[in-house]
Amino acid sequence: MKKILIAVASMALVAGCGGGGADEMLGKLRSHKDKICACKDKACVENAEKEMMEWLMKNAEKYKDVKPTKAQDEAADKIQDEMEKCKDKLEGGGEAAPQ
């Protein structure tokens, strides 16, 4: 399920970044990464991902017509990579990303 959530978040970010929505979406993604990186168990990660999915679904229409810049796309990719490192560490697969 976590891969699905990341894919949905990526699609929402790509659909929703550009213009005035960029700061809000990137901020939300950073906040989500911080929550994930603060988690100490899988239940916490699942709860954080559920919250993010609910936010994405609630706000999808708001961002659907906005296009990202290359810099925004790269920033989102970096945040997602850091979040994945935190999840991997929690699962015993590597080092956590800096917060």
C-alpha cells in the first residue's frame, strides 16, 4: 500500500504544483515526510499515510489544472526520496534521511 500512496502523492504533486499551489503542496509533502520520519513503528507510518491520502483526495480538484516547474518536480522527488529512506530505516533497510 505504501507504494500506491507514494504514487498517488507523486501524481497529485505533478498535477498540483505550479503557481500558487506549489508552496502549499510542497509544504504538505514536507510535513508528511517529517511525520513519517518521526514514526517509530509501522502503525504510525500507516496512520500518517492515511492522513496524507485523505488530504490528497480532499484537495485533488483544487490542484488538477496546475502544472509543475522542473524545480518543483525536483524538490518533490527529493522530499519523497528522504521519506523513503526514513521508511526503509524503520523497516531495517537503511539509514534515515536528515530531517
